[in-house]
Amino acid sequence: MDKLINDFSFGLFIWQIVIFVGLIFLLKKFAWKPILDAVNEREEGIKNALLSAENARKEMQNLQADNQRILQEARLERDNMLKDAREMKEKMVADAKNEAQAQGLKMIEQAKAAIESEKNAAMAELKLQVSTLSLSIAEKILKDELSNKEAQTKLVEKMLGDVKIN
Amino acid sequence: MVISNKPLRFILVALVACLPLISFANPEEGSVKVKTEAAHEVTEEAHAEPTDVKSKIKEFINHHLLDAHDFTLSVNEETGEHYGFSLPIILWDNGLQVFSSSKFHHGEKTAEHNGNYYVLHHEKIYKTEADGTLTEGEHGHPTNATPLDLSITKSVVGILGIAVLMFLLFAGLAKSYGKNNGIASGAGRFFEPIVLYIRDEIAIPNIGEKGYKKYMSYLLTIFFFIFFLNILGLTPLGFNVTGNIAITASLALLTYLITTFSANKSYWGHIFWMPGVPTPMKFILAPIELLGTIIKPFSLMIRLYANILAGHVVLMSIIGLMFIFKSWIGSTLSFGLAFALSILEILVAFLQAYIFTMLSALYFGAGNEEHHHEESH
């Protein structure tokens, strides 16, 4: 212990304190502060980069989910539209069919009516023709029959004969 | 931290292998009948000058552990020539006295400057009369006056060198961020993870997310300062800076001052008036707690000093064994042992820097702790 105290060099102690404190302040200004700042900055940069990458990944995922959703919706809509179109088509076809049927029936009806009326008209015409014809025939016959006395008498007699029978 | 037990195991094996050699070095003649050629040599060498080599090594180690006023890399024992360079001596003795350490001739001569005479004794400068005699005190230390020694010693050179190195290294690292888009380049790249480790594993867990920033400069500086100086101590340049109590004392003092001046109200409240204990106990606890604040940095000082000092002593002793054995088995083994220990010392160099920083952070954290249970607002 005594040797230790005797060996204690006060000059070295002072030099050490002066140099060391000077070194701390010099290094603080020229080394530690810039080093720690640079390292901090770098770490912040890395942290931010990681965070933004994570965010981008999330956004991407969201976007993808959105896309998926939109696609799904579009598909649904398309399906609906197709279904609607099909229904409409069927309805239209059915409507047209019904209409055509009704129209056809109506036309048939009309045709029938027309045929009937034409027939009637024809019949009437025929009757007229027949009656005129028969009248003219009868006229001719009568004219022919009544042209001589003998024939007239014969006819009267015949008719009278007929009446007698009755 | 997981410490691999492989080097430890190796050291144990090497130690056990060395045991018989050590016993040969101090043989009891009667008991050992059969000796190998190598053992003969060892004993002969040991017998020839047994105390000389050992005491020389001991003196060398003791000398190494002290600070030095000149930078000596090696000494030629035969010619007494020192290879190295002198360092400036700065004394405060009735005014500033500056001269070169070459005047002392490595402690062999009395230096004269401006009419004052100085003697370098065990790397301590004493003021003497012209004849350069030291009067011995009761503890074996000279009682001569000691002027305030502000010399640029070997340790100061080491501190300055490391300070410059740290400044260049970390300023370069700081600059490389700007040049390279926020990514470190060059040698700083190796140290950036350590800086981050100190921030994330030492400062933030111990001090807290809120207040850690103001201590970062101190913690980073002290970690790298101790780490580099510990590593410097393992180089053959022969520095022993962190194993010097003046250095560790100044570091511990700074930790103590920062803790004391940055502590909040609740820290002092817990020291002087411990909440939650009976009133008489508070009077007993206050001096204990107050003593605790001083013991904590004191333990920091002793821990670093003792660890590094012990590492140097053990390592140098084992290296010294090589010169005592002077046999191919013993010297090889002690070389292997020294090698393994050096690797262990690198781990210790890191560990002690880590512990010092960690405990400093812990004390700062204690001074900054928020105690929610007693806060009224």
C-alpha cells in the first residue's frame, strides 16, 4: 500500500485527466455525435423502409381484395343481366307466340266470316240467277205451250184432270 | 459472455508439464538420481548464477510496471547502451523547468538544470544537492523533496498516441458515413458494431432509453480508450498504461464525478434519507450509502489496475522463465504458455474495458433512476 502511494504519479494523473477530457470533447464533436446520428438516421431509414414496404404490401392486398370484390360483383351483375335477358327473351317469345296465336285465330275467324258472307252472297246470287232462269224458262215454256188452241185446251184438260183426281 | 475453456485447459496442461522442470531448476541433489541432459544444463545454469538471472528478471518486471521517463526499447547489457529515445522532462519547481530526460542517463546520473539538481530514483524525480545523494526515509523511500512532475513520460506518450489514433479512427468513421450513403467504410467498419453494442447492450439497458444519450460520449470514449491501451500494453513496446494506478484513478474519478453531478433528486434521496425503512435505520444507512458511492468508483479503479498489472506480471514472469530454463523443453513450454496467456490477455483486455464501461453505465443508471413509487405528481 505504501509502495502504491509512493508510486502514484501525480503528473501522469493530471496529464491523463487533461488528455482524456479533451479526447471526450473532441470525439464527441467529431466522432460520436456524427456516428450516432448517422447510425440513428440509418436505423430510422431502415425502419421506415420496412414500414412502407409493409404498408405497400397491405395496400396491395387491399387492392387485390378490392379487385376480387369488384370482379365478383361484375360477375354477379353479368349473371343477373344474363338471367334478366333470358327471362325477357322468354317472355317476349311467349308474348309473341300468344299474340301470333290470337292474331291467327282472329284472322281465321275473319276469314271464316268472310267465307260465310261470300257464300251467302253467292247463294243469294245463285238463287236469283236460278229464279230468273227458271222464270225465263217458265216464260218460254208457257209461251211455247200457249201458242196454239189445241195445246191450251190439252193443258186445261190435263189440269182439270189432275184436279179431279184430287 | 461465453469464455471458451480451451486456452484454460491448455494452460493447465502446460503448467502440469512444466512442474518437473521447475523442480529441476531448484534441485535437492539427493532425491533426484537420474537426470536428463537438458536437466543437467538447467541445473548448471541455475547453479552458476541462480540469483542473478532471477533478480534481473524481477528487477526488469518491476521496472516495466512503472512509468518511464525515457522510451527505451532494449538495452545492451554489456556496453550499457540504451536503444530508444529521450522524452522531455517538465517539472514545476519554482517555475517551469523543461529539459531532456537524456540528462539523467537512464537514472544513472544527477541532472543539473538552472542550478537545480535532480535525481531519477525508481522513475521518480527527487530534488537533491549537487552531489546527488538521497536520504533514506523510514519506509525505504527517499525523503527528498519531489517537484511536481509533469513530464511527458512513456505513459503520456502512449495516452497521446492512443488519443490521436482514436481521433483519426472515429473521425474517419464519422466522415465515411457521409461519403458512403450512411454506410461505414474502411477500418471504422470493424468498430461500428462495437459502438452499436455499447449503445444497445451497455448504455440503453443500464441507463434507460430516456437519458442514455448524454452519457454515450463518455462511455464510448472510455471503452475504446481502455481497450486500446490494454492492447497497447500487450505489444512488445512495453507500455503499462492501464496497469498504472494514476490512470485508473483518473478514469474512476471521472466516473464518480459524472455520477455525482448528473444524479437526480431521488438518487440523493435514497442515499441520505432511504425511503421505506424505519427512521433510526435511516441514520445508520446514510453514511453507509454515502460510503458506497465512493467505494463503487474505487472498486473500478482497483479492478482495472489489478487485472492489467497481474496480467503483465504473470506474462512477463513466464517469458522470464524462458531465460531461467535455457533448455529446449522448458523454454518451448514457457513460450507456449506465454503464447496462450497472451491470447487470454487479449480477452482480458476486452473484458476489463467492457466491465469498466458496463459498471460506469450502471452507476450512471442508478443516478438517473426514476422511482415512481414515491413521486407525488
